[in-house]
Amino acid sequence: MEIKVNQGILSSNERTALENKKVFDENGLFVINIMGSPGAGKTTVLEKTIDILVNSVKLGVIEGDIYTSKDAQRIEKHGVPVKQINTGGACHLDAGMVSKVLTDFRLSEIELLVIENVGNLVCPVEFNLGEDIKIAVLSITEGDDKPMKYPLIFRESRAVILNKVDLIDFTDVDMNSLRTDIKRINPKIEIFEVSARTGQGINEWSRWLLEKVKDKNVKNAVN
Ligand SMILES: Nc1nc2c(ncn2[C@@H]2O[C@H](COP(=O)(O)OP(=O)(O)OP(=O)(O)O)[C@@H](O)[C@H]2O)c(=O)[nH]1
Ligand SMILES: [Mg+2]
């Protein structure tokens, strides 16, 4: 009985996600859904990414948080339009929450919409928002066992940012084993080793993301 209820909720989310996707496509937006544990560095990576991409692509940001607007306030300082969603307790965003804030943006003026999900390695991945791709952020301080313990986020993500590599000497993380496990779960995933603190790897990741945005724009122009 419980299973049936869950299936009902998920398929209703899928329906709304498809509607969101249609709106994104009609407006030529490339949309990424950034997921990862609390404190993995999602917002810090995003801040650094915005600083690099701000002159190359028109950005918008949706910040998902359980209660506060702290992350949205951080993003606002970088001069891009940002809207906060507070889930009021839920451990993930859903497509309906995203749909409601879309009307607050001038979508035709945005090329890349970044959605930072609620900090959680498990729940967000089960709820599509209508995004083009999912991105996982894993801090290396979380440990190299995390991909095998929480495989779904790595299976579903198009890229993973291994953040906080500046702290490597203070951890016992085995980067080879971390990379091998991630590739075992998802052979096609892109892996970026990054320090949002020092800026290491941010250029490579940002260039890759920009390529994805341009690819979608080209495809839309052809169709
Ligand atoms: N040393 C180091 N610290 C980092 C790095 N990236 C982020 N931090 C720090 O890690 C802490 C958490 O970073 P956030 O960007 O807020 O993490 P988050 O994933 O957005 O967290 P939630 O939104 O709460 O889930 C902050 O104190 C950051 O300054 C990094 O590459 N190296
Ligand atoms: Mg954050």
C-alpha cells in the first residue's frame, strides 16, 4: 500500500518536471541541478563558477534550502538574479516548487539556470526538476567510501565535482579509489578535481559547463 502512494507522488512530480522542461526548452535555457551533502561546497563552487562565466553567459540561480536565505544572499552579491525556495522541512526540492518560482524570472533573458538543491546526498536525486543535467558535488573530506555507499547520485549525474582538494593532506582519502568507484558506478561521468577555496580546477569545470550551454543553444537553433 505504501509503495503505491510513493509511486503516485513520484509520477506527479515527473509530470511537473516534464512541464518545467518544456518551459526551459521554449526559453532556450540550459538547466543544471547541483546536489551534494550539506557543506560539500555547492554554493562556494557556484560562486566561483559565476565569477568566471558571468561575462560569457546570462545566468540565473534558484537556491534550495530547508529554512534560510543565506545561500541566496551569497549569490546575490555576484550580481545574478536569484530566487530562494525554502522547503520548510523537506530534504529535497521537487518540480512543483521550482515551477512556482519560474514566474519570478525573466526566463528569455537567461541562458544558464543553476538550481542548488537542499544539502543531502540521497533524497534530491529521486526528484527530477526538469533539468538538463544533474551535477554532484562531493567534498573529498566526506571519505572515499561515499560513492559505493550512495551510488544513485553518481549514477544519475553527468559530472561530479570532487571539491576541497586543498585539504587532501589532512585526510586519508585515496583519490584513485574514489575515481575508480565513481567510474564503476557511471563510466560516462566527468570528474573534476576542484578547490573552491584556491580556485584549482574551477576553470576546467566552468569551460566544460559553458560548452554544454552552447551545445544546447546550437541544437535549439538547428531545430
Ligand atoms: N578548504 C576548503 N573549504 C571549502 C571549499 N569549498 C567550500 N569550503 C567551505 O566549506 C563550507 C561549506 O561550503 P558551502 O559552499 O556553504 O557548502 P554547501 O554545499 O553549499 O552547503 P549547504 O548549502 O548547507 O548544503 C564553507 O565554510 C566553505 O568556505 C574548498 O574547496 N576548500
Ligand atoms: Mg549551499
